[in-house]
Amino acid sequence: MKFLLNLVLICVFSFNIAYAGQEEQPNILQIDFYPNTAKFTFECKTDKEGNFELILPSSFNQATDWKAVPISRPGWIPPSLNDLNSEIESGRNEINLLNAKIGSLTQTLRLLSEFGNKDGDFNDFINYVREAQSINESAAAEISRLNVEHEQLNIRLNALTEEFRSKLPDNHNRAIKITGIFDKDSTVRVEAFTNAAGWTPEHKLNLDTQTGKIDAKLYARATQRTGFDAVKTPIRFHTNNPQRSGSVPQLFPQIVDIRPKAEPVVPLPRPEMRNRAVLYEAAADMSMSISAPQMESGLISVIIDSEGSIKGDGVPEEISLGGYSIGSKISLISIPEYGDTVYVVADTEPLKQTIIGGNAKFYVDGQASSNFHIRQFSEGEEVELTFGTAPLIKVEKKNIISKSDTSWWGSSGYLNDGYTIEIMNGMAAEHTITVKDRLPVSANSRITVRNVTYDPEPSEKTEDNILTWDIKLKPGESSKISVNYTLEFPAAESLIFR
């Protein structure tokens, strides 16, 4: 009987599986990020003869100044995925161990069914049956538990494998071998571009409604899927991509002539015009044939220096680029013609620095209010920024019932029209709401706008009949604006509003 117990107890196996070799990545001195590409600067050591070699993933499509040859590199594990690959190998190891345990217990059950007590007495047989039954139940229960654990490990391993595949650089089984000769026993810098990288600016702007001060932070949302991790690396963020053409297109004269009434005969261009056309076409073809970005030169973009860590698995990283403050005057603006929304608007002081265009998240007194893209603003520019809406301020526009009439002699038509606007301040503080609306503008000398009345009078009226009221309301207070007017036009005509 002890043999059976020992058989079960020794069914524990261990396996050692060799992990894939972890390749060291080259030293990254600096990364220049552009919106849709990036330039990596690597440092390489030369040997006693001055030779050096650098192998990069095929996602690097151009290395400047050095010879680059495409090569095959099957089974390459990117350094940025070494940890994930080790986790996958560990999961496979665990599954293999479970398979061995399940197989061992299954073998135990088979041996129990084959083992007999042919030469023993009856009491020994009874003891055998009892012990075999106990071992059989324990083994079956353990197999069931291990099967559940096996299934869970399989699900986890499949998820890790899928994540690994999604983070692999494109064409990861291909590479570029860069070679060159430089000073003996020294270091050399190699610059290489990749399209598997890019960045977008992101702003976070908080408006203090008590002071009108805007506290803003600028971030870079950067990503790169080269397989190389950048750790505490100097980074330069550029707002424009490198130029792909080195010349300004030539502008040719535009010719206008009278169209012949008969079938036109297309004349041959004059020799100088024909030559110009050919030269222009050739220049266009040459610019299209240049696929790799050119080295930047001149003042072509805003450049921001920073330092950060960005993994090479394509997962975006947020890098802080600093902060800035802007003074502003806050307005609550409503345009009832387009709905009941009241906008929270900040009119800034002249900017003391350039604000680059990008995604912007807006906050009012620390509370998220809106999220949209802003254009680039230049130093010295005054900007209107919309921080969201004020839902507790209610604005409702109602058009009055229009009345039509004609003069007693029948030559003129009249349309009596107008509207009312009701405003209610549902906030706990006093606020001034700027309400904008309009009167019709005549596009025809036979249409006139007459008998205009306002209650109250607008604080501003433009030549285009845009009306503005500044309505100050205490908490819970309401106000009403009324506008009435008459349109006079020829009785035989009908009006169209656009």
C-alpha cells in the first residue's frame, strides 16, 4: 500500500525552458519627434580599425550619411518587449508543468485500475480497496482543479500573446545593417528616421472664475513602435514635419482668350512655354521620388526641448513640457438664435508666448468642462477661448406671431415681426449675461426695415444689425428682451430669409 502512496507523492515535475535571448539595444542619445515621424540619434563605438556596425529594425527607413543594407532577422525579440516575452515564456512553463501533473495523476489512476491483490488474504484486499478508493477520489479532484487552473492560464497566455503581437514593430523579422568607418577606438553618431513614431500636443487649461486667470500645462502625447525603449532621453518636439521638397514651386502666367465659335484648334505652345512646362513637370517628379524626410534647416517649426522615457511598444506616453499662465476677462455669452446654450468665454490678454495648436482639455475652477482642438496662437495675439457652458443660466427665445398686411392702394406689403428673449440666472452668484441676436438686413433696395423697437435698448448695434445686450442678474433673477420691427416690400413679391 505504501507503494501507491509514494507513487502519488513523487508525481511532481519541474521543467527548465530556455528563454529567448535578450538583445541589448544601441545607446539612444536624442530623439527628435515630429507630428508623423521621428529622428533617432544613436551612439556607436568603433573598433581598432575605425569600423562600426549598427543593426536597426526595418521601421527605420533612412540612416543619414552611412551605408545601410536590408537584412533578415527572424525570431528577433525587441528589447522593449523582453519583459512581456519573459512573462509569456513563464506562462508556457506553468502550462507545461500543469500538463505534466495532469498526465502523472492520470497515469496513477490507470495503475490503480490495473493493480490487484491476487496473493493476499481477504483483509488485505479490503484495506487495498479502501486505500485505492481514497487515492482515486483525491487524484480525480486534483485533476479537476488542475484542469480549471490550466484553462485560466491558457486564457491569460492567449491575451499576453495577442498583446505581444500587437506591440511588435512592423516587419520585425527584417532589419537594416548600417556600417561605416570613423576614427579608431572612438564613438560615432548615427541619425536614422522612422515613420513608426509621432506626437501631438495636448493642453490642460483651468479657468479661475474669481480672478480670470488661466493656468495651463502643455504635454506631449508621444508614441513610438521601434522596439527600442528611450529611458530619460533628451527629446526635441517639432510642430512641423521635415520638408520633403527643397524648392518653391514656380508660378506660370495664366492665359485668357476668346473661345472660338467653331471647333477649336489647339495651337502648339511657344518654345519657351513648352520648355517651362517640361521643367516644371520634371521638378514635380523629382520631389515625389524623395521618400525619406530631409534634414531640417531654418526656422520651419516651433521646437520644444524636454527629457522623458518612451517605451518602444507603441503605447502612448504623456510627457510634461511645462506650464504657462494667461490673464483674461470672463464673459457669459448666449446666442438664442442657435439654441439655449450659454457659453463661458475667456478673452485673453495679449499672449506672452506662442501657444502651439493641439488637443485641449478645458476646466472651470478645477471641473472638466470641454475638450476640443485649438489652433496655434502667436505671441501678442488676443484670443477668445470657450471653456464650456453654464447650464444653470436659462435663455429662451420666442418668435412672435407674424402679421402680414398691404397698403390701402395695394402696392406695398408689410410684415410685422419680432421676438422675445427670457433670461434666468439659476446660479448662486450675480452674473452679467451677454445676449446676441439680430435684425434682418435688406439685400434689396425695395425691402426696408421700419418701426424698430427694443426693450431694453441694446448696448451695441453693428452695421449688419447684430444686437448685443449685457444683462446683469442677481441669483434667481429673470429679465426679458423684446424686439419688434416691420418689413416693407413690394406686395407682388414674397420674402426669403437666409
